[in-house]
Amino acid sequence: MSVDNPRAREKEFPDVDGAVSKQTWVDRAYELFDNKKIRNSSLLGLAAVVLLIPTFGGNYVMEIFTNAFFYMVLCLGLNIVVGYAGLLDLGYAAFFAVGAYTTGILTAHFGMNFWLTIPFSVLFSAMAGIIIGGPTLRLRSDYLAIVTLGFGEITRITARNLEITGGASGLIGIDRPELFGLRLYQIQHFYYVFFVLVIIAIFVAVRLHHSRLGRAWQYIREDEDAAEAMGIDRVKFKLYAYIIGAVFGGVAGSFFAVKMTAISPQTFLFTQSAMILLAVVLGGMGKIPGMIVGAFVLVIFPEVFRAIGDLRMLFFGVVLLVIMLFRPQGIWPERRS
Amino acid sequence: MAILEVKNLTLRFGGLTAVNDLSFGVDEGSITSLIGPNGAGKTSAFNCLTGFYKANEGDIVFDGKSLMKEKPHKITQLGMARTFQNLRLFKNMSVLENVMAGMHCRGSVGVVGSILHTPKQRAEEKKIKEYSEYCLDFVGILDKKERLARNLPYGDQRRVEWARALATKPKLILLDEPGAGLNYDEKDDLIKLIQRIREKLGITIFLIEHDMGLIMKVSEKIIVIDYGQKIAEGNAEEVQNNPRVIEAYLGKEEEDEAV
């Protein structure tokens, strides 16, 4: 047995403040954001711009923004699993599918009011979280990734083969919801609805991050054994992360279903899960503004370069590679000193 | 009265018996040490006590309750805290957040409370913060609470680990080589700290240590193991003069050469 001298190890990995000196102007700009006054005023400004976009932007712009809002909610949800708790999930689209199908089936087959379907979608997506999480959370990263990948595919294939989900053609004619007597059908309605959804998602994500629960996830992410030694039940808290992440996906899925009025298994392909994960990694895991930026880039980029046709996805791929090479920690990462 | 009672504990890794039929007791309010040469099974025994390893045979009774089937987090909740031989801090978190981890098992607020910021949640957060600061003050590094754990000098990182263990409000604290990597002055502080933990907080202390000087100064009872078996037990003087202990540490004297 070798004598383990921790002090020698410390010298081997001198990870002292070296990172800070490499700060770029981008990071300094982010630091400004830590100032409460600057943050609040810039957020207010941002909110004002977002609220005003429908008055001058056309349907196309609103459609893209609504789509971006939708991905922001999904990213914030997946961020709880991947960013906060440090669990790789390659099947996140499954939870979003559960929510979408729950709302689709309950409104189309049972004529239920859309707003009443949301609690069901919360319930079912949470159950999906437990079903996938319960037996698998004892696994460590790589294995967990494979199992979640499988679960994502199982969900999609099940949806394609059941009668109640409409099989391969999916569900069509999902009823539009009403809000205080106003029928939501125009794109600007959904624009505002999804914007509110993003605000709620951010609120919940922030509150969770700065709580006993959020800290527990961080402890587990940093060192599972030490967290366990501190009396933190790692399986229980990982499961919480899964359930909450699943609920975010489920609720987003419900709104997605009524916005599109039609859903099919094609919507929930593996690429969908991969795209959401990509936005999370691109934005900067664990950081809420990072999720907003990541989702926004994911949606906007292919639209801006629509002119160059199919080549744009190739171009997008190259740009992502370049970003990851120069900023492996993501665009707006969690940084602390 | 013994707060911790180990009876015939045996741990095997395949064909290797790391802990072999080990029995001992730790009296409430005492400072007890477990020593032995490298590879004697000290850390393995520790890991059995804290639930990280599952012993094959025997029983561990802590505060009147068997720990054989409990998970590590449950054992911590029951009041047995530990530190690690090689520091296991949450390196990218602040010192205060590190210590707050210890208070986690004494809290109860869940998802809804966290999202809604209920009065109960706010009261609990305040309590967690205050007690964590108290623990940091106790080990003497309250002024560094906002720094990142990885940026502290080694000696201070050790202190963070002790504070974190204290924050779990334990009845018994297990220190796995607390003196490893510390210099002479730091070891002196450690001895004083160990005594203060017992005197002021009333916590029983059980430690593993290599440093004989430290052990002899601080412990009231010493258990010596070799090859996973207990070879001696007693106070510093008794153990030092025990021939089996001398043999384990220095080897056996050759009869022929002695003549």
C-alpha cells in the first residue's frame, strides 16, 4: 500500500486561480450581471422588448420567438437534471411527449378542458420520472445515459403503436384552449402564454437552485460519497431532480400540444432530446441565463441562415464545434471565484 | 457506557480478509484511537462503521441501534459523522456552503417549501447558516467563509472538513487520519481542537492516526490492529510497552543475533 500524501497531490494539480486570469471580455460582461441594479434594469429592458415584439414583428418573428420560449422551458427543465444534479439524460423528449400526449388524449378523446389537463400532465410526467429514475439512479453516468436513451425510444415507439395515441399518424384536432373567455388561437396569444411559462420556469429554477434542495444537488454533483457521508440521501435527491425535470418537460409538452393542435411520434425523436441537451451544454450547464441563451441560439440560428438551405445545418454544426472548442464550459457558464 | 460497540466484525474482499473478528467499544465522552501499521485494515474498519462497506459478519451497535443494514446517510442522521483521509470537500463551492452540507440532514424543507419560500423555509435557512457559521468559528476559519474551498491552503481545507462534520450535530465523530499532511503547529492546533470538541460540544471522538506522538498525547484508549485483528488495547503507556505492538511496528527480534 502506498502512503498517500495529500499534500503531494495538491502540488500535482495546482488549480488555484489560474482560470481567473484567462478571463475574457465576455466573462467580465457577465460579472456586471451579478450586480443587482444592472441585472434588474437589464432584465426589465429585456422584458419590455419581448413584450413589444408582437407590435412590430410579424407572425414569422413571433413564431420563432414562441418556439424559442418553448425550448427555454425545456432547457430549464433538463438543466435541473443535467446542470444541477449532474445526471446525463439522453431521453428528455420522453417527458415532453408524456405531457403532450396526456393533454392531447384528454382533450381529444375525453373532451376535457385544456387547463384541467395540466395537473394530469404534471402527474403523469412525474410518474414517468419515477419510473425511469427509480430503478436507474443507482447507476453512474455512462450507464444512466444509455438507459435514458432507451427510455426515450421506448416512449416514442409505444406512442406509435398504441391506439389511444393515434399510432404513427398521431393525434390531430386538439382543441384550442380558452383563457378568461378569450380563445387562444393566434400566434401572439401563444407568444404571451409561452413567455409567461418561461417566467414561471425561471422563477422555479432560481428558487430551487438557492434552496436546501439545490445545494443537495450540487453536493451530489461535486462528490457523491462525501454528500452521502454528510447525510444526504443521494438516490432520493437524484430522483427529485428527475421528477422536477420531468414535470417541466410535461407542462411544456401540454402547451406544445395545444399550440400545434397536432402531435405525432415524429415530434419526439432522439434528435429532439439531443437538441435540448445540446442547448443546455451550449448555454452553460447549471446557469439559468445560459439556458436562455442556449435555447435562443438553437432556435434562431437555423432560421437566420435559412437562405443557404440544407447547408445551414452543416454550418450550424461547425459553429457549435468552434464554440465548444473555445468555450468548453458553454456560452454563459456557472463561474465562481 | 459504550456509545459504539463493535462485535466480531469481519470484512472480506474476495479471498482477502481486511477486518478479522474485530471487537471493541468506544465509551461515551471518550477520545479513542485506532492504530496499526499500513494496510492493517483501519480505514476498512472505519468504512464499515460508516456504512460505506458492508461487513460480512458481526455487529455494530451505535447508541443502542444496529448499523449493519443502514446506508451511510442514515448513519450520519443517527449521529455518527466522519471525515475522510484524503480530503473530500466540495471544491467548487464556498467554505460556508461546504459546511452547510453538514446541516442538510437536520433540515426538512422540500420542493414546495423551496419554491414558495415559506416562513418555515426561511427560518430553516437562517438556522442552517447560523449553525454553519458557528462551526466555522469553532474551528477558527469563519473569516474565510466566502472563499472557494479549493482555493484554501491545505491546513484550512482540513478545518473545513472538521467543521462540516461538526455541522451534522453528531454524537460521535470519526476522524480518518486527521493529522495527515499537517505540519507541527497545525498538529498542535489539532490536538487542542480535538479536546475542545469533546469538552465544549460533548462529542465522543474516535480517530485513526499514523502519527504516534499525536495519538499518545490525545487518546485515552488505544486499540491496535494488525492484519485486521486486534492485537492490543489500553492506554498509551500499556500499548507502547506491549510486545505484540512493538513487533507489529518494528518487527520481531531475531533470537540468534541477540546472543
